[in-house]
Amino acid sequence: MPVFTPYNELRIPDIDNDIKILCEEFRKYNYIDPSKYERYGVKRGLRNPDGSGVVAGLTQICNVHGYVLNEGEKSPIDGELIYRGYDIRDLVQGVIDEDRFGYEEVIWLLLFGALPTADQIEMFKSVIAKYRELPHEFAENVIMKAASPNIMNKLAQSVLALYAYDEHAEDLSLENVMRQCIELIAMIPTIMVTAYQVKRRVYDHKSMYFHPTKPEQSIAESILRTLRSDKKFTREEAKLLDICLMLHAEHGGGNNSTFACRVLSSTGTDTYSAISGAIGSLKGPRHGGANIKAVEMIEAAKLGIKNWKDDDEVEQFLEKLLRREAGDHSGLIYGMGHAIYTKSDPRAVILKANAKALAYDRDLGDEFELIEAIERLTPQAYAKVRGEQKVMCANVDLYSGLVYKILRIPQEMYTPLFAVSRMAGWCAHRIEELTSGGKIMRPAYKAICKPVSYVPLSERENGK
């Protein structure tokens, strides 16, 4: 699929005419016939013909399991997300049963490989709390003086800027990289909230609030406290956000942002460069930014469907989406389907179950039921429009937007929250790549350009 939007579909006012001419020049010489990918056996997207990923390495950190191969064909199964051997469902249920916060425990598990003892997790929480505050004048010099309308870009820029505040930025010893990773995990929520507050002031012309962090609070509690002007939140809200952080913390070495982190780490570059690259990857609408696309689609559904409780009308709207007649005209139903999960995405199942009561409590029950209808009716709408039966499930993006809405988190922070959570997984994979990877990653590209003879400048003709 093309990456660049055709010029006539762009909404850029007053673009320089010279750029139009240069783009037309590019198009003349840079078309690749899609059939050549199949001819040369190119695994586009680093995927095998059956949709599975090309194996690029080994990891002990995470396993994502969504189907089994039966005589070469996929057989759907309930999705599994395994952190260091532990099922995510068990980890989440454990903290629910014990009425506590679990994201810090997940960070420990991903980084070190085993669940912490009570003493270890208390020590670890105190270490994280110690590193929450940003370096002296960092907020003023890096975030406030160069506000960004996009928080993800500001996160990436800020992580790169931290390099200048680290006297041992290039040290790749385990001890130093571990310190850098824990500092980043601790500071990234503070950077995110600060960047959002500055964005509010500069771009939204609203008040901004800077609240000091409290060492005794969990990461989820600290985010809600520093985000809200009155610093108030309920324990129920904080626990729901904590579950979101647990679910988004890791998703295997093959997802695009984690793979980007490992590719960069394989070169021997510094931690800040590797992590900022991962943030840039996650921003994309085909990756972490898909949660915003799902929210936009649901808003379009709310406007385009008169009776949300009428399955026939909901299905008709879904068919319009698939026929590119509604939504963003992409032909996609965001939040449905996944590269690995078939019958179910465990993250979506857990989010849905934990959000339901709060949704009705916040007068969002009708919207919750509309999203349920989208989940239920998409497979049959797909079969009608595309002419094929396909097992597909809701992925985490379908319900995450509603959860954040319940928590009164602004939409521009949805993907940054994903990045805050995934920092734990990125750091675990960076350390694993540095300690066990061993080789720079260097896949191959088949060159299909033909040899041409050099023509002196005076002999070249326009348009040839």
C-alpha cells in the first residue's frame, strides 16, 4: 500500500508550486509494479505468506499467541498475551483481587524476568519515585520554550534532549543502561503531562497547571493527579488507568515500535536515540496512533447512525465504512482485526470487562453498547461487502478510547499514554538486544533498477 497521500488529497494550503513540480518529477521515475514483490519473493512488511512475522530473533520477554497452524492453515484460538511466562489475565486479576496497583510490578517483571517480592517492589517504587522529577530547568528549556501541538513528537524530542543531561549517555554497560531505562520509565509520565499542559497554554489558549508529584503515589495515581487542575481522582479511576498501563506495557519483539528500538539498539547507539525512535514509530496511525483513528470512527458512527440500538442500521453503517462511503473513506473499521489475534484480543477483553460498570456510571452506557454492536456486527458486514468469511475480533483500540473518555483524559494524550506504558517493554527489549543480540540488524532489499549510461549535462533533454 502507498505510504504517501496523493497530492490532490492533501489539505495543505498555499504549497509552493516548485514542490508540486518536484513531486511530479519524482512520480515519473519512482513507480514499482506491485507484482514484482511476489515475483522476487519479497516478504512485504517482514511477513510470511500466511501473515505470520519473519523470525528475526529470540526473546524471553513476551509471547503473543493468537492462532495455531493446522496442516499449514491458521486455526483461530482465544488470544494470549504472556509476560515472562505469566498470562496477562492472571497478572491483572491478581492485582484486582488484592486491591492494589500493578504496573510497577509489571515493569519489574519485564526488566528482570521474575515477579518481585513485597520488599523488592517497595524498594523499586521508591526508586521510580526518586527519578520522577525532571532535571533542573529541563521543563523550562526543553518543553516550555518549544511547545508542540503533538505530544508524541514532544516526547521523542524530550527523550533525545535528555542525552545532554546525562554525563554517561554513551556508556553501554548493563548498570548504566539499566539506570537510564529506569529513569526514562519514571520521567516519561512527567514529560507527557508537562508537554500537554504547555500545549494547552500555547495552542489551546487555556490555563496550564504544574503540580508536584507525590512519592507515595503509583504511576497511575501520579498521572491523574498532575493532569487534573484540582488534583482529584478516585481510587477506582486510578486502578482502571493502572490496568491500561499493564495491558499496554509490552506486546512482543515483533511489533513495529519495539522492533525499531531493537534495530536501533543493534547498532550500539545510545539509549535516548533508541527510545526516541520507538516513540516515533508508535505515533503512526498504523501502530499506536490507531487508537485515535478508532475514536474518530466511533464519533462518525455516533453521527451517522440514528438509532444506536438498531443492529440493522449499525451494520449498514459498517458496510458504508468498508465501501469507503463513510468515516475517513479508508475502507477500514478501526479497532477490529489484528495481525496475530483471531478469536479475541485479551487486552480488549480485559478493558471491556473493567470499563463496563464505570461507563454506565458516567452516562456512557449507550456508547458502550454501540461499540459492542460494532464488535459483534463487523464480521458479517465484512462478509457481505468483501464476499469472504473472516474470523476477526475487537483489538485493544476499540475500547481504549472509551476507557480514556471515562477517565476524562484528553484525546491528544491517548497515544502518549500508550508510549508511557510501553516504555517498560521498550527498555526490556533494549537491554535484551544489547546483552544477547550480538549483530547489527541488516535485512536486504532487492534492487530492480536497470543500468544506464551517464549523459553529460549539456546533452540531457527536458522530460527524458
